[in-house]
Amino acid sequence: MVQVKKMNESFFAKILKEFNVAGELLRARQEEKQGLLDDFDSESKRFFFGKISERTLVSSVKKTNAELQRLDRDLRTNIAKSRRAAEKASRLVSAQAPIRYRATLSGIVGGEAKVTKKEKKRKAVKKKVTKKKRKTVKKKRVVKKRKTTKRRKKK
């Protein structure tokens, strides 16, 4: 009896769940960042109208920048997680390419998986390092001019 290739559904569901979680975390961090920026904007307006001191605003700037850096780092890691999960899912789905079968009077024919050629890895071309030859420059001979004094003719 012929067996058709079947996808591992539980593994695929796990990958999709991982992808979904990373996407939700990404959205949550974006909303948190927007809220932080809005809060700082309102604080800077309060400083502009003289409600808070410059010292308070400086400390707020430090805290806000630290928090923004943390949120950006979280965003980048979640983007990388979602990218990895998408690549895993893509590889799993790509491996499900159908194997060709045909029904004939003598039975089922086929089942040979399509053979893919492996790409040959080419070695990196080594760059020739040649030393540039310097042209020899002849030094010009410096000749000092002598001061000539004009002799006065006596009369």
C-alpha cells in the first residue's frame, strides 16, 4: 500500500502559535512605546508652560530614553523571533511537495521523490596582493647662487 507524505500538524501548530505570540508582543510593545512618547510630550508641554522645573524634565528625559531603548530592543527581538518562526513554517510547508503517482492497469506507479541538485559551494576568490613598486625619484641638486657684489669702477 502506498503512503502519501503527511505534514506534522502538531509541530506546525506549535510554529504558528510561536509566530502569533511574537506578533502580539510586537504590537503590545509598539502601543507601549506610543504611550510613553505621548506621556513625554505632555510633560514637555507642562515644562513649556512653567508647570514643572527643568530639573524634573531632565530626569524625565533620562527615564524616557532608557525605556525607549528597552522597548526598541524588545521590538527587535520579537521581530527576529517572528522571522525565525516564519522561516521554520515555510521550510516545513515547502517539504510537503507532492510525490507523483499514477494509476495503471498493473497497479500504482511512481513514488520517486524529485531529486534536487545540490548547489556547489564555490570557494571565495583569493585576491592577489601585490606590492606597488615605487618609482625612484632622483633628488634634484640644489645649487646655491652666490651673491655677486658689483665692483665700483674707480675714475
